[in-house]
Amino acid sequence: MTDLPVEERVAAARAGLGDTLDAIEDKLNVPKRVEELTAKAKASYEANPIPWIVGAVGAAVVVAGLVAWAVLSDD
């Protein structure tokens, strides 16, 4: 192995583990991820709102169709 004393190797391993756990915690931080995605969506909408409007209209048509199907079906 290495010529470092056991205490130094343990300290280095703990520091590495701490960094790894911090990185995992950052990746799994749901509120932070939601905030980042919200910011990206807002920037995308501000840059070009047309695809967002088309998507919203398409979603509204699908929902209206599903509601009409549920109300008007004979089941």
C-alpha cells in the first residue's frame, strides 16, 4: 500500500466519502431540481413562447376530448 499512517488514510477516506455524500445529496435535492427546471422552462418560454402555446392548446384539446368521451359514452 502506501507509506501514509493509518490515521491519515482514514482521514482521507472520510473526506472522500463526505464529498461523495454531498454530491449525492445535491443530486437528490428535489426542491433544488424543481427550481432549476422551473428556471429553464421560464427561460425557454421567454425565448420562444410559440411551442409552449401550441403544446398547451394540444393538451387542452386532449383533455376536452377525454372529458367529452367520458360524458358522452354509453358505458
